[in-house]
Amino acid sequence: MIDPQDQQAYLALRAANDQLREEGCAWFWNTLERLVSSHSQTVSPSTEHLQLGRQPWEFQVERSVMIGERYGVRHRGQTLVIEVGWPRRPEHGHVPGQGLARGRVGLSQNLMLEPRPLCELLLRASGQAPARTPRWFELLPGSAAPLLFTEQSLVRHLAQLGSF
């Protein structure tokens, strides 16, 4: 039988982690939407057209299933695809890399093909409880250490679409 104190501690930790996940994802989506909106307002609508899409999504990282959202920005025949999520149920596994959530950034020339991976994303908590904050890290192919993922990192990926 599970000790009630252990169960309460687990539920409190899960609630705190869920709050950090929501904050981290909100930062990510708000920043992306602000950058895309800002770009759309600074270019001529007759020459530059962005297609945007956002949908519920699930994807696999190693043996675990991440449940979340996928966002696509299509411009000049290319699509930047960003996926973010985390396991929601025990059978989904865990977040590889000792994180709170995972994500992927990829680029596709054809909507019917899987995007070419540009990087993996990892959401971690920094600081000590109760003042922990969510921070995204970028795992680049061939790189050993994760790098802090900032707004400039997102701009760098969006720039692959052309005039960002």
C-alpha cells in the first residue's frame, strides 16, 4: 500500500511540474506567434505570404510518447515544423533527458514528408523550489551539451524560411 504522505508529495510535485510545463509552453507559443505576427506586419502582403497551422499532436522521443501541439509556418514552399509535448499518462513513458517536456524543430519542403530534423528541445526547471522557472534547451545534432534556447534561437530557425 502507498503511504498517503508519499502520494501527497507526488501529487504536489506533479502539479508543480505541470505548472512549469504550461509556463514553458506558453512562452514558446507566445514568442513564436509574436515573431510570426511581427514579420507579417513588416512585409508587403502582396509579396510575402505565411501559412500558419497549429494542431494537437503526439510524437515519439526514444520509447516515450509526447502529447502536445504541433505548429507549422509555411513560406516560399518550405515549412518549419515545431512540436512540443510531454507524457500525460504512465503508459506514455517519461521525458528523456531528465526534463519536463520535449520538442522538435524540423524543416520540410513538402507537407507530405517528414521534416528534416534541425534540433531537439528539452524543457528543464532551473533554480530551487519554490522559485523554479522553466527553461528550454536545444540539443543540436552532433553537439554533446544542450544550449539555452532563446528567442534568438527561434529567430535563427525561422530565418531558414527566407526573409525572417
